[in-house]
Amino acid sequence: MSNSQIDIENLYDWLEQQPELAHLREQAAATPCEYRPAEPTPQLRLTTNAISELPSGNTGVIAKLWEIIWVPGRNMRGKAFSTPELDASLSSVAKLMCISTLWDFVTTIPLFSFSLGLFGAASVPAGTALSFILLWASNVAGENATDRRPRHAAKANWSLAAFVLLGTAKTLTSGVGVDLMIGNRAVAAGYAEKLAVTKLAEDRANLKKQSQPDSNLVAATQRCEELQTQMQELGKNRAANDAQYVSILVQANGTFADNKTDKSLSSEELSKKYSLSKGVCVYKQALNDLQKQKTLPYLNSIEKREKEQKALPPLEYLEKFEPSIFKEHFRSNGDSIEWVNGSEAVGEATDQFYKKLLAGELGLLGFSLFTFAISVILTGAASVMLYMIGKNPQVQASFTGDLERYRNNRLSDYEKLAKQEEA
């Protein structure tokens, strides 16, 4: 290409239009110049301090880390084409995407920290690191979702799908993470109440099982009912059946003399005195009383604990009346309560959050519902915006290889022209 085909003014216009060269334009504008009117050529009349190396923007570790967290809009387009307006649009999408991933980053830290409770003091840094990895993955997926060149459309679709899935997973746990972060004691109290109610129900079932009559009591009850039925039939015409009636009466209740002495005997003594063949109804009542006496302390304990369970805070009740269960799930650390198993805390927080949400108990969710709703909105909006900006013809042009090669060729021609003029 000849020099006549190269318009240096076009080069200046192009440099003005490149958003990524803003730092070079700022440096050029701030560079001191010396004007020498006596010199013969424009290049000699206007001189600047020599700069051996031009800055290429922030490239330090902190700057690179910041770009992972706060993705620049230019990262979402190719290098072949751009305008300030396009970069402004991309920056808006990038900001929305980063706000979404940062929001989820904060809300998922407690989730990972509790799950990694076995690391002790290192659980929070480890949880933060895992949450940061998910943020990084989401942002990378978002960046790749805008490259919809013909041979890259599948990659863009998968990247967008990854962004949506990661965002959805983090959104589903955002409210849970907030509950663990600011409402951990409430979650623990809810779980303690569940444990207490479950234990009381188990004790009631065990009491019912213990209260079932044994084989002797079952047999005595059946025999006593048979004798009472016979006495009722004979009692209709007792005068004619008096001897038989008295015989059955003795089998059922013992003799009159026995009845007088029985008042001073305990249930255990009566159970030894009588049997299925003598005083069977007294025998049945003695066995029944013995069984009640055996289960009475257990019944009293259950009734007392049921009253206390309704009167005391769940964690206090569990620690006082069910210490073994409390130690299995919690531990006291001064005024605070800690979970023994972090994964159990996450599972319980998730269970409580979604039970309240599905039951429509929105008022009980408080701030966790707000964070969940914001996460849903941000993830949904960012996903839609990423898809739409990827369809933008200018974004697609920025990834065009032919356009990039044409630009590079033009720059090479400008470079040759500049060297010829210097010579």
C-alpha cells in the first residue's frame, strides 16, 4: 500500500475511538512539550521528553485480581472492533453481572464456612476461597457467553448455561446463607425444638409399648371377664343357682374372709396370693396396678418434660433436660451456641428456609427472603443481558477475524509511514 493511500488523520480518529487506549491518550495530553519555532520541520519544532516504554494499563497482581471480581466491559468483546458507545453498553452488562456474582459470593460464604467446620478457625477462609472460585467461574462463563461467532456459538450457549446454572445454585442457597450468617441461633433453636419434640414423641411411643399388658395380665383379664359373664347369667335366677353362683364368685374375687385381709396387702402381695384359678379378678387388678406403678415414673417424667418444653427456650430446655442430645448436636461457648456438625447446620437451615417459603410464612423469613429475592432478580437480569449483548451485531463484529486482520494491516502501514517520515 502506498503512502498516498494512508490518511494520518484517519489514524488519529481511530486512536480517539479506541476505549482501551484511553490511558495512552491521557498520558499524551499530560506530556510536557517544547516548541522551537526556529527549527525547519514540524517534527523538530515540537518535541517531547523521550519515553522509552509506554504504560499498558494496570497489570499488577492486585489489578488482575480486581478484574476477576469486577470484569471490565472490554473483556466481553473481541479486539477487532469497538466504539465508546459499545464499551459503555458492555460495561453496564459487566457491572450487572459482577453485582450479581458478588451478591451471591457474600451470601454463600457462610454456607461453605459451616460445611467446612471441621477445619476449625480456617473454615471461614476456606469457605471464602470456595465462594471466590464460584464467583470466578461465573464471571468467566459470563465473559465467554458473548462470543457468538458461527464456530463459537455452541461454546457461548454452554457458557451462558453454566452462568445460569451456577447463578441458580447460588440463588437457591443465598437465603440459607444469610440465615446462617445473621440468624444462626434462631436456626439452632428451631432444630433444638424439633429434636425435643421428636424425643418426647419417642418417649410417648415407648411408654405406650411398656404399658401393653403381658401374657399373664391378658389371660387374667380374659378369665375374669368370662367369670363375670357367668355370674351375670346366674344372677338372673340366683335362688335356683346359688351354690354355683358362689363357687364362681370365689373363683373371681376370692372368699369373703380373703377380701377382708386383702385390704392390708400390696399389689405385689396380691399378685402372689391369687392366680388364674383363684381370685382371678383380684389377680388381674393386682397385675394391672403393678404395671401402672412400673410405668408411672416414666409417665411423670414425660409429662414434666412436656410442660418444661413449652415453657423454656428450646436450646435451654434441650441442654437441661436432654443433655446427651444437646451434646450430640451443639456445644456451649460462653453465651453463644455452636454446631457440632456444620453440614447439619446447613441442612437444617435449608430445610427451615424452604418450609417457611413454601408454607407462605414470608414474615418469618425476614432479611433472608430479601437477599433471596434480590439474588433471583440479579441472576435473571444478568442472564438475559448476557444473551442479548451476545446477539449485538457490533459485539459479534468485534470477534471477526477478517476485520482484525484488516486493522492490523492498516496499523502496519501506518508504522511504515511513520518510519519513512522520520528518515
